[in-house]
Amino acid sequence: QVQLVESGGGSVQPGGSLRLSCAASGSIFSINAMGWYRQAPGKQRELVATITSGGSTNTADSVKGRFTISRDNAKNTVFLQMNSLKPEDTAVYYCNAEVVTAMMPDVEYDYWGQGTQVTVSS
């Protein structure tokens, strides 16, 4: 079994910063891509940013230049540094990981965290 545990969400004023973390644990053989998605009330879940095990990143245009994704492969952890936050960034942020488990090394599974609330408001 694999678990993703997120932390770092909260409330901040416009222009502020937050740093999200997501640590994967369990029977992990390797992790391919990791990423962050978000879902605002009444909207579909959308991609924020992803990062491969080699460090290649993909960032949504809406957050490019403000958000930075990074990861620590040794700790199976992915981070999202969010700067210059705007009210429209308010959402539940979910961590995602493409995990190969030790029990089934030929199969990749998609795992999700429980979500962490980010609220940007004055």
C-alpha cells in the first residue's frame, strides 16, 4: 500500500506565499512523475504542475512564473512553492504520484493525496 500525505496549505492574503509538501510512503519501488492538481468549488480538477524523476517540469500557464515544483527523490517528496498568490488560486490542492510498487514492479499505479485547502483572501 502507498500513501501520499500533503502538508502546507492554509490561508494567506493576496500576494503572499505558501509551500506545499507531499511525501509518499509505503511499498515503493520507484516513482515516475509527481504532480500537483487543484480543484476550486464548482470547477473540474486541473493540472497545476508536474515533474518527472529526472526533473523535467510542466507548469500550467495560469501559474507559470509564480509557482515552482520541485522534488526530493531520496525522500519521495514533491514540493510546490507558490508565490504572488491570487484569490483565483483558492482551491483544494491534490498531490499525485505515478508509483511502481515493490510487489508489482512491472505495473505503474496512480496515487492521490487527500488534498489540502489553500485560501487566498484579504
